[in-house]
Amino acid sequence: MVLHPLLACRPSTRDVDYLHRAFEREWISRGFTDAGSRLRSCIRSTARAFHLGADWMNACADVALPMASDPVYGMPYDPVYAAAVEEQNVKENTIFSAPGLVLIGVSWPWAIAFKLVRYQKHDPYDIAHMLRLGQRDGKVDWTRQVLEWWIFTKCNPMASVLCSPMQYSLTRDRMRHAIHLAFPHKYPMHARWI
């Protein structure tokens, strides 16, 4: 997401995260049982050809991503993938498209939710850029309450991670901090009401 042309908050990224389990599930449903191993082989070949690190493209986050249950059928599904392939997100967040390859960024709420969980190095500034984009394009007046409602409405499966008893206060502090970074004149850090 940080390379998205509308966001452009960094000129490069160290690695590309992708959803391997969703990729495999999609291609298995199309009859390709070895799509996951083929993709991993392509990632290794690309790393060798362009002298990239072994983890230049990885799915390390898959193990920490929540699954959800379909409310009608009770079947498990990947909510991050489901949000990414929604028509509006595909329209707004297709990063690259060519015959045989389409790269779609995760939805903005999920991108922010993941960065709130980790909140290291570039994460606070990436969130600030996303919030400024949301204010500019979506006319959103961000406060901690608005951000919290938006994340938990759009990324409900993350609530158990972001709102655990040990994490809830920290999550709210991170939200306040990111909002302050996005709008320092409007929300000084001492304004605990945001």
C-alpha cells in the first residue's frame, strides 16, 4: 500500500507482503492444486535474478491474520482477502495490472489495522499518510473515535487483537499518535480528547 500512487508516502519498500493462504485457496478452487508452490518458486527465481533478499516477497503475516466465519453459512473465510477483492477496493487499490498478473492492495482499513498492531519504524507515518488521504479524498474528519469506529466496523475480526484487555489502551494511544502525525496543528499531542 505504501507505494500506491495516491499515497506515495515512500519511494520504496523493503519487502512485499502477500496473502498466500488466500492465493492458494483461490487457485485450488480453480483446479490448480500446486499454485502455492509455483508462486514460491517464482518468488525465489525473481530473488535470484534481481539479487533480492530471500524474503523480498513473503506471507509471514498470514499466521497472525484473523479468519472470520460467514454469518449465513458459518464457513471460515479470509476477511482481508474478501475486503481486497470487493469491487470498490479493486477499483481504488489496483497497484499493477498486466496480462496474467493483477496486484491489489489490501483495503485502507486493513492496512491501517495491521500497522496499528505492529506500529514500528515507518508504520506511524504510513498511517498518517493514509489518514491525510482519507481526509483529502473522503472528507473524513479524523478523531480517535472516528478511526476506532472505522477500523472496528471494517475490520471486525481485528477487534480481538486491537482491543484485548492488555492492548486496548495502547491501541488508542497509537491512534492518537498517528492522528497527531497526520494533523499536528489540529491535534497537538497533549489533546487527549482526540
